[in-house]
Amino acid sequence: MDNNQNNNQNPNQNQDPNNININLNEMIAQGVYCNLALVNHSPSEFVVDFIQMMPGVQQANVRSRVILAPLHAKRVMTALQQNIANYEQQFGEIKEIEPFVLGQNNVQA
């Protein structure tokens, strides 16, 4: 097979099928700051609201809401646990400043 025939192949054809090409546009790449997260769940999904609170202000804004299937919520938890362990190994223990607050059916973090 000559080089011209190789150039006509689908560029994704030789890639590892376990790799995913992820596009991250500029607006999403900027991210949003949050200092509070509320987690709720139903039998079919977990809802995580990422909130920005300002000191001394009674109004807080949800900056982003992420809805996850239970399996994916568990995978996110595992990934966070591993990343926190890696972070603490490199930079030292993350110390809790305020106690964890539990609501009726949600957890505040």
C-alpha cells in the first residue's frame, strides 16, 4: 500500500477505541468558582448543585448543576477520593475548617 492510500483512511480508524476525543470550548474551560455543593438524589439520578456564596450575603447563586446516573456518581466519588489522596500525598493533609452539614435528603459539602 502506498502513502496516498494511507492518507485517505479515516483519521480515527487507527486510534485506540478506549480513547475519547473531548472538546473543551473556551467558555467552559474558564470554569466557575464554587465554595458550596449540595447533593440530592432520587432512585434514578444524583443532582449536584455547585454554589457560590459570598460572606455576609444571605442570597447564593447556583453556578452549575450536574446530573449523574448513580453509576457515574460513584465513579466521580472514586475519582475524587483518588485525586484527594494524590493531592494530600504531594501537598499535605486538607484540614476541615467547618463541620459537614447534613440535611434531610441532601449532603452539603
